Amino acid sequence: MAVKVKQTDQPVDTEVLADAIVAISVGVKKLLQTPLKERTLYMLIADAAPSFGKRQTVGIREVKAVLQGIVDLEKTHLKKAK
């Protein structure tokens, strides 16, 4: 089955996207630097995540990978101005 995507809104300006990526990345970095132990934070997020059927929950490993991916968004997807 082919998926068709329709964009009904105007395209988002590049600077707006870049600012959003930086803000999200910085926000998660700050979250990971709180007094909470990292494992506790991962467990809280994993516990709050919805389950997908019987016994299909989001694991700590997946939560950690997603949060690290968000932290790396800025480095991975944005070029620094010279």
C-alpha cells in the first residue's frame, strides 16, 4: 500500500526549523543533566510511554537511544555558520 503525503500548510522556513532543532536538543541535554540519575529518568519515561498490545512496552534501551538521538540532532543535521 503506497502512502501519499499532502502538505496543506506553507513550507516552514529553514531558520525556524534550525532554531527548533537547537531548542529541542538543548532541552534534552538539560533534562539529562538534572539531579535525577539517568537510569531513573529512562525508567520514568519508559513507564509513561504507551504500550502496544500485550507486553509490548518501550524499553529503557529504546528511550536512551531516542534521547541520545535528540541530543545529537544539532550536530548531525545543522551546519555551523562560518
